[in-house]
Amino acid sequence: MSRRETHCVAATGFYFHGINAAVFVVAPPFVCSHQSGATISMSGLRAQSACIALMLAAMAPLLAGCDDANTAVAAVQAPEPDVSVVTVRPQARAMVRELPGRIAPTRVSEVRPRVSGIIVNRMFSQGSEVKVGDPLYQIDPRPFEVDLQSAEAALSRAKAVQEQASLQARRIATLTSQRAAPESENEKAIATLKQAEADVQGREAEVARAKLNLDYATIRAPIDGTIGAALVSEGALVVQNDASSLATIQQLDPIYADFQQSVTEMNQLRRAFENGDLDRIAPDAMKVRLVLDDGSIYSVPGKLLFSDAKVDAYTGQVTLRGEFPNPNRILLPGMYVRVQIEQGIDSDAIAVPQQAVQRNGGGGSEVFVVKADNHVAVQPVRTGSLQGGTWFITEGLKAGDKVVVEGFQKFAAGDKVRPLPWREVDAAAAPADTQQAAHAVR
């Protein structure tokens, strides 16, 4: 069989990281000898080796170019991120406790009948404001009018008897002085006169009672306040001194807020005063505020009236009471509120914005502090109370520390940053400015 020779061109493509094109290197043709049942000859292997060597030589400049590109990228470094920080400055702050409580009326009066009878008229609007003495219900007055007439008639009879006894006593006294009548008759006449006078006084009392019952037939408001629902209607029989009430009147301005504080907190507060950690607030300067159920602050501050002198045996808490003006009837009895009460002043308190405090995996509190070389470090802290969006820090920070408030997503602990002062006023006003701009666009 004759020998066949084939000229083959070897071409190989390579892809280099960072270069968006494949480089093909073409090697010179080599001769491959093919025979039936024979493998590639040694000359073909040498040709392949030569081809690979040529391709490596061609790729050398490209590899050098890649090294230059990596060096250029490394030379361009990312700028230091901007973060907002606050500088810790101890200052005097009021220690505010927020305690749960409920609203209670200043006075409550149950309207009850003082005489028995049939209700013939209701003279108030349910839910309205009433004053002392305003008529509420009318009981049928006719039986009481008849009783009054009878008592007045009995009084007139008693007065007539008294007058007769008085005249008789004068006559007997004259006869006795002239020795025309015995002394015993004089004494008897005097006793009869006194009995007549006492009978007149008794009849006068019956007349007063009849008048009083007639007046009680008109049931009046005992206090100023807001009257609730009418619990009886016309035609109902009411009984004197019955336990059931006809309506309820509550005085709502001013109004009370009753709240509880644990005896443990009160003891801690007392020890803080004794140790000098807190300064006392004068009772007349102590501020009490209400937080409504929607989170808003009641606009009018109140005053602390008293603290109970006993501890609840079941809850271990002490009841306190505050008084608040309520001219618009915003506060209603039974409402759940939270009471903020200033119980002391910390003369060198350290506080940071609420968003500056983070929680770690173990549930502890920590903040990011920018050091003198502008590198960020994690600083564990111990928090006190949260008041008005501000955490009080009891341990972990000192005066002059720069605490990160905004920009947490821009860095990790140990990175170098560019600290900028955090402007709390501008941050709070940003939503309003945004709304005004949106309104101007519309």
C-alpha cells in the first residue's frame, strides 16, 4: 500500500482572564504519515511540540499585559466611606420612668331616688354635661303634695291649741298671784302650754318633711360632670334608697391617671438619691406626662398627687396618682395610657440616639466607635432606659467618644472611614422638607 502524507495545520485557542477575545496561534504545517494500522510517526510528535512552543512564545506579551492591568486596578483604591457620628458629651438629664396606667374620673356619683314613686318625666340628654342641682327625673309629685297639705293642717290645729293653752296659762297665773286659785292649777296650766308648744314644733317638723319629700320628687344632679345613659324610663317604679341607680355622673375635668410602679424600682431610686447618683426634683417641679394608646403625647402635663403608702400583696407594686386637665374630654375613664414621670436628674448622663445601638448575636448591646485613626471598632455597652428615641448608656462609653449613627452599611469593623457630624435637627426635619418639596411639585 502506498504511503499517504497529509499536511495538517495546528491551531489552538486560549482565553485570558480580563481579555474579551480568544487568541489563536497557528503553527507551521507538519507532516503526518498515515499507514493502515499504524500510529502517528515521531516526526508528527516533534511537529506538535514545536507548535506548542510557538504558541507559548506568542502569548508572552499578552500575559505581561494582564499583569500591567492588575497593577493598575490595584493602584486605584476605593475612597473612605462617609459616616455620621455623634460625640459623647455628658450632661444633666431628667430620669423619666414610663409606667402603665389607666384613666379614672375625679368624682363619680350614682343617681338614686330618695323617695318612692312613679317616674313621670326624664329631663336630661344622655351623655350631656350637667351642673349641680339640674333636674334629671320627675317622680309623680301629687302624693307628696297631699302629705304636705295634711301636715300643714295639723300644724294649724296645733298652733290653735297652743294659743288656747297660752291664754289659759296667763289667766291661771293672774288668779294664783291674787290667791284666788291654788298653785297646782297654775302648774297644770304651765305644763299644758308647754305640751302645746311641743306639739306645734312636731307639726312644723312634719311640714318640713313633707316639703322635703315633695322636693325629692324632683331628682337633681348631685355633682357637676358628664351624665351617662338613662337606666330607667317614664312609668318605672323607683324605691327609696334602692341599690340600683337611675344614672351615673362622672367628673372628667380635671381627671386622674392611676399608675403602678414596682417597689424594687422605688427602692433603687431611693438608693440612687442616697448615693448621690441622682438629684431629687422638687415636688412642685415634677412633670408627669401621658402617652396615649396611639403613641402620641398628651399635650397638657399633669402633676403628681400622691404615692400610696402600701404595696399590693399580689403584684408587689405601689399605686401612684396624677391629675391632668381635660377640657376637651380627650381622656375618658378606663383608657389605657402610659405615664412618663420625672423622678430624678442625672447630672452627667451619657445618651446616644436610638439607632446607634446595635444588638449582637448574643443579645447584648454594642455601638461602633470611630477611633483617633478613623478606624471603626466595636464597643460593647450597657443600656439604661429608652427616653424619647435616646438610649441612656450606663457603661461602655466616655466623654469624647465618636459613636456612629448612620452609614452602617458602608463599612465593617476595622475599616477606615471619614466621620462627619450627625445633625439631628436636619435628620428630623428631612421628612417635612420632603413633603413640602413634593407639594411644590404637585
